Amino acid sequence: MPPFTRPPKPHYLSYRIARGEQGVLTYEPYKSHLLPHWRFRTPQLARTSAETLYQHFLSFFEQGDFVGMDMARKFIQMGMTRAKRYANYEGGRKY
């Protein structure tokens, strides 16, 4: 995957902070950069995914990229909730 480049300032400033995990799958280019690393079906995949996403979080922190940090945090949070679902329900299906 090519290195991440921050979007232009007008696009960057259009980011709206939302509660919880809202907006995480809609805001490009962060979505396309982080989504391939988001895995949670098995404990090992979830652990590796969390470590990778956390490294992205730290990278965004070093760049002073608040939007990237927030998006990485949301992906980590979503992975945790999905991993819990797989742990609690056979096949990950609640219904």
C-alpha cells in the first residue's frame, strides 16, 4: 500500500466529529487507507489488526493529523465491538 498523504485542507476541514463510530466508513481517503487492516474474525486476526491500526494511530499522531487519529480510533473501537460479537455468538450473527 502506498504511503498515506493527507487530503487537501478544504476536504480535511469538512470532517465532522461524530459520536461513537459514526462516519468511519464514509470519509475518504482515510477509509481506504485503514479498512484493509480491519480484521476481527479470529482472536489472532483481531490482535494483529488492532496492533496495525494502533501503529497507524501513532503515525497520524506524529503527523499532527487529528482526523486520521480519530478514524484509526474508530476502527479500533469497531473492531473491539465486532470481536466481542464473534466471541458471544456463533458465527458472529446476533439474530
